Amino acid sequence: MIPVKELTLSLLRLLPLAIIEPSTAIVFWMIVFLSAIQYKKVAANEARIYGMSKNNSMEALVSGLFYGLAGGVVASAFLVFIGVSLTGSGVAYLLPLALLLYMVNPRLMCFSYAGGLISIMNLVSGFPRVSVPGLMALVGILHITESILIRLSGQGCSTPLYLRNKAGRVVGGFGLQRFWPMPLVALVMLVVPDMTGITGLIHMPDWWPLIRPEEAAHAPDALFVMVPLVAALGYSDFAVTCTPARKVRRASTALALYSVTLLGAAVASSFYRPLQWVAALFGPIGHEAVVMLAGKRELSGESAFVPPARGVMVLDVMPNTPAAGVGLKTGDIIIEVSGAPVNSRTELMDMVAKTPVFLEMLVEDMHSGSRREVRFRGVVDDLGVITVPEEGDDPHVEIRGSTPMKGLLRRLVGTLKAVKGRLSRR
């Protein structure tokens, strides 16, 4: 039996060290700083488009920190209970490469791409010297944690947008972005010839660890200790065919299936070496497939946010506005204002301007079809409603159907062409 209580208490005591110890704190707070920059960009874009920000960058950052800390506990428990050791895993290469890919495209800040690239390089050339099972198991566990974080808070920073789809039509949708700086506790292996004077040891069952470093085969007296570590998880997506809440449910389910499969392949590859190729290739390719399938569904599916046959559909509601105060939400269809039917954004604004006091609305839910009356108190100058795009509206974003790996390859090809052009001119 695994001593669950002792292991849990130990990792909870060590987890805060990842934030305060200089060796890891520098990296952790750099990730926090990069996350803050991204949230500020989101808020600035919203202000540019709508004149005010829907998402508060500081609130989004604090929320990301909170969920990142919770995610760190979950990921650390997986790492310790399964027995994924950092010894020889190549984790020192993982975060720097992930940050380098982030500079190319924020969506590439994903350990599946970095871990896969490092593992494939090892299998092809022997450099860098890493444990492919340990590295890909780490990636799988981090993605299991990410799937949980997406499910719990993935919709927490959604931006309403007008998007031009592949058919050329301007439709409503949402851009989703989340970043989670995450402290971790992981295992490293030490070789201690004489353990007689060591106290506080936690005795594990014989099958543990499931992923045993190659060095342990030559060290029967190996000792595993827990150490603090830092990771960063991010989520970037868009929702066109459904609400952000439904989108994150779909995304988290698909990512969880991918992650469990990757973790299983990594564990199996520690017992049967040829499966290391399966784990190394499935890491980036499987993740790319998840992204592509999700993107295809959004691109080819019917948009949920287009003008209805009758009324005006709400795409989103700005916080701290009259519309938010009365509970208007995404997908509500405003049928009437003060008894008069409205069928366009202009008609809606005109009726609000004509009856700024004692304003009443008849609202229909897009899913259930149920109707309700909404009454506003006091003077209403601006509802704070963003309606779905109408004919003649310009898009904020063009949907090109690109995935992170496609974007990276396109940049690499462009760079090679530019270098070739310069050399030919010489």
C-alpha cells in the first residue's frame, strides 16, 4: 500500500518552496510576468474594440495563480504516486524549449511539443541524453492537470469577437485564453551507500516507481527525494459553434483522453523500449490532432451566433452594466422592447433611447425557447450588450484554420526562404 498521508503532507510542505526559493522563484515569477503581459493584451484589445474591457487583467492573473497552485498539488500527486523521477528525464531542456516556442507563438507554449522534440532528438541521435519514458510521462501528467484546469476555469477569460469563417461569413464567437503558472513537487534519485543514519524515510511498495530511471538499475540502494519545480500551462482556443462553457467541456474531455493515453504509452515504454518511439511521436502528433479536430469542428460547424429569424441575439454582456445587472447572457434573444418588436441592433438602440426609464424587454432563451420579461430600474444610457454581427459588420479576427505546428512550420519555411534569398544576392 502507498503511504498516501505521509506523501501528501510531504509534498504540501515542499510546494511553497517553488515560489520562494531563488533557484525556482525566478522562473516562476517570470512566468507570472509573461502571463500578466498576455492578460493585459487581452484587456487592451477588448478596450480597442468595444471601448471598455470585459476582462480585468489583474483578476484574470490572480485567478490563474490560484488555479495554478491547485493544479500544482494535483500534478505533484500524480508525479509522486506514480513515481516519475526527474533524474535523467531531460526536464532541464523542457521549460527553456517551451519558452522559446512561446516566443514564436504563445500557443506553442505546450510541453507536448517541447517534450516530443527533445525525445525524438534523443531517439535519433542520442542527444540530449534523456529518459524518454520519464519525460513523456511528465508531459502526460501535466496535460491531465491542464484538462482539469480547462474544465474548471478555461472560460474565465473569454473575449467576444466577430470572426470571418472559411465560408467568408462574419459570425459571432469567443476567443479563450488562460495561463497557469504552476509550482510542482517532483522526484529525483540519489545514490546513498549507507542509509543507516537517515531518518524520516517513507517506505514504498516494491512495484514503485512505475518509471524507473536507467541509473537505478545499477544502484540498488537508490533513494528518491522530493524537490520543488516550476511549470507553466496555457490554453488558447476559440468558440463559434457553442458557448465558451460548452467549448471548455469539449476541450477538456478531448485533452483528458489524449493525456491518459500518452501517460499509458510512457509507462509502457519504460518496460518495453521500442514503445518509446510511440510515446515520443504521440506526444506532439496526438496533441496536434486534438487541436486540429477541435478547430475543424469550429470551422466547419454551423455558427451558433448569427442573427436569428426574429429578434436580436446577445453575443455577450459587459460586466457592471445594466444588462449584466438584470441577468442578460450569451444566447438570449431580445424579442421586444417596451412592447415594440426589435429585429436589428439599430432598432434595439433606438428603442432604448426612446424609453430610457421603465425599460422592459421580452427575452427568449436560444436553447430552450422559454421566454421571460426583464425590467430595468432607473435611467439606461447604455445597455452594455454586444449583439451578434449583422450584415455589413467587419470581422475582428480572420479564422485561417491554422494549428500551432502548422504555424511553426510556416515560420520556419519563411525564415529559410529569406536566408536563401540573402545568400543568392551575395
